[in-house]
Amino acid sequence: MHEMAICESILGILKEQAAQQRFSRVQRVCLEIGPLSGVEIDALRFGFDVVMKDSLAEGAKLEIDETQAAAWCMPCGSTVPLKQRFDPCPNCGSHQLQVTAGEEMRIKELEVD
């Protein structure tokens, strides 16, 4: 389950930021995750609580903003919504799509003390 490794990376970022910005407690972590990121949200929520135990983020609230996926269609030049990877363009039916949004996973906001 790579979600545990993601949570460990988040904790590493929190520790780095705590040292740089001089905070001692994380109250809330808001993540932005795209549907094409390959992240299982429920597993990430479970892993977050486990990994944050006994750390500066123990008990922190995890908020997840799920973004929309989009792609640029090469043949028709349209930017189109994408439900899943390898879907055809809803305008022309082409499969020559370049993903432009939906693969991201980033820390969007922190609430700290």
C-alpha cells in the first residue's frame, strides 16, 4: 500500500516546515488530490492517522480536496473533462489526449500552532 509511504512523506514535509517556520503542532492538513493520481483516498485517510501518531501532527484533521481531471485533445484542440485515463475525447472521439489536470497530489494548506 503506497499510501503509507505517501503519509510518511507528508510527515517528513511537516517536520521540515516546522523547523523552517517554527511551529510545534499541526492541527489541520488539507491535501489536493487528482482522480488520476493513483491514490486510494480511504487508504490514505487510514494511513494518515497511523503515521501521524506520536508526531507533531497527532490528532490533526485531514481534509482532502479532490480535483477534476482534464485533457487537451490533439486532433480537435479542445480542453475536455476526463473521468478516467484512456477515455476518448467527448467532442471528437479521439484517444490522442494529453492530460493537463488530475494527476496532482500536494499539500494545499496547513493549520499550525
